Amino acid sequence: MADPTTFAYNLLRAIQSRIELTQNAILHGSPKDMESYRHLVGELQGLEFTEREIKDLLQATEKEDD
């Protein structure tokens, strides 16, 4: 089993990949209607929030290790 930091970085990469896919879906007209658009924007906001939280936690962990 991977250590927690490795797990966090792997999770962060997966989230960043999903952010990119969601952004591309929005930019390239994937939403069929306003409801689909709002769903994608909500998903993107949640992913970006999660990305920031994980980055902040990793940064705090790295500062503790120094």
C-alpha cells in the first residue's frame, strides 16, 4: 500500500485529469441544454475546490517535514 502522500498526489492527478475533461466538455459544446451546462459547471467547481484543498494539505505537510 502506498504512503498517504503518494496517495494524495495520485488522487490530485486524477482530479486534475477530470478537471481538464470537464473544461473541454464545456468549451466544446458538449452540454445539450442549460441543465447539462449547470451540471458540468457545478462538477468543475467541486473538482477545483477539492484540488485546492488537497494542494493546501500537501503544502502544509511538506512544511511540517522541513
